[in-house]
Amino acid sequence: MRYMGRVEGEMPSRNPFDPQGDYGADWVRVRVVDQAPFEMMTATEQCFGLTLSTACPGWAFRMMDFIGYHEDRGCHVWIDCTPAHFAWAERAYAGHSRQEMRRRAYEPKVLCHSTTPAGWEGIRQAGALKSWNQLRQAGTIAEQRPIGALLGDPDDFSDYVMLGNGVAGEIVVASRQAGRLVMDIHALYRPGARIYFETERLMRQGLWIRDGAHFKTQAPLPLALAGYVALPQNLNVEPLCTPERFAAAADEAAYRALGGCVQERS
């Protein structure tokens, strides 16, 4: 790992750390800022990057996980922060690793995966959640590209099962159904299932992957490890409703089923 220095303002059109000035697929950037209207954000400008505010819980751990994950994949990591921030993160992270099996304080106790009605039927029959690449190779889906490609997600996202909380997963489902990005949490869509997993159980199974920016697991992810599955017909939710409505009803039911450990309800 090497500290690559701070570059203020917008990303330059030419990579200042590459002799050819190129941003290839093997370049990523992690940035730390003191003030921002968000805690963390991923985006693809010249290359895929993660921006962390120092107000983000666990920012130093997220930063070091991001660096380690991408260096393990053979990427060049542009570490864009002050020397003081980098030194602080190194000290805080000492003795820790991405593979540690204890849940950290900022990591949710429970996360979920959202899917379409057809996706849920496939998961139920297979007994597992599969990655987009696994589904594509099996001929299960006809999509040429995952919906996340429209958000600039790196190609390797398609190798994992992505987890989350709040309404974000339902936005993905609504967008898949529309064939375009649908960011309106009040737009009507047809929910499928919201599958909840306890984080520490995934860790004990060796499925949990820390990349600093996202919550994801190895694929396939056995359905038997799920702690709760929320379906519209079991929640008194209309077959056609909004992402906000289904996420809130599902989280409330999961909160009761899992003993109150769903941390961030919509």
C-alpha cells in the first residue's frame, strides 16, 4: 500500500499517478473529506471511487477495507486524503483485517436482499441466492447488463450477492422492472421478496465480504441462512405498491420476527 497524495477539486482528465495518464479498469480511488452533505458515496468519474466523510461511522475502517479489497484484486488504489487522515486510519486499523469475523459497531446486525416476484420464485426453487453472473451463465435472466451498470458499478459486483437496508433494494427492483433507473420511492412497482440475513451468521459461515463501500456475500448464498423472508401477500401489502410502502412494512415485520435487531427501518 502506498499513500498517493491529495488532489483538490474535480478529478483531472489525465491520471496524475500513471506515466501514460490513463485511468484503466485497474484504477480505483478512495477519498476522505471533512465536510459533505453525505456520509459516504460511490461514483464513477474517471475511475470507480469511494468518497468518505469523516462524519461517517467507521470511516477509517471503511477506507482501509476498500484499499485492501482492491489491492487484493490487483488494482492501483489512489488514496486521496490528507497525510493526517491517512495516518489516523492506519493507526485505527492496526490489528484489524477485512477477514475478521466479529461484527463492528457500525455494521448493521441485519441486512436484506430485494428481488422481483420471478426472482423470488427462482431463489425458492434453487434454495439459494445467486449472483447476476451465475444467473446469466445459467440462462435464467435475459438482461445483457445488470441494472447497476447504469450507476457505474464495477463489473465485479456481478460476482456477488449484494445486501443492503432501507429502501435502496426496492429501488433496484423497481428499476429492473422498468428497464431504467427509477429513483422515486413513491412510484408504483410490483414487489417480490425482501430476504433478511443476520450479519454475524454470514460472518461465521465465511460468506461475508468487506470491500469498504458495500455489504455483499459470496455466491451462491443459501436461502436456509435467511432469518426472515417478507412477501407482499403476508404483509397485507397491495401487489402493486411503492418501494417506500413495501420496505417499511417488510422491515416492521422483520423487526418483530428477529427480536428487534433490524437497525435501520425505512
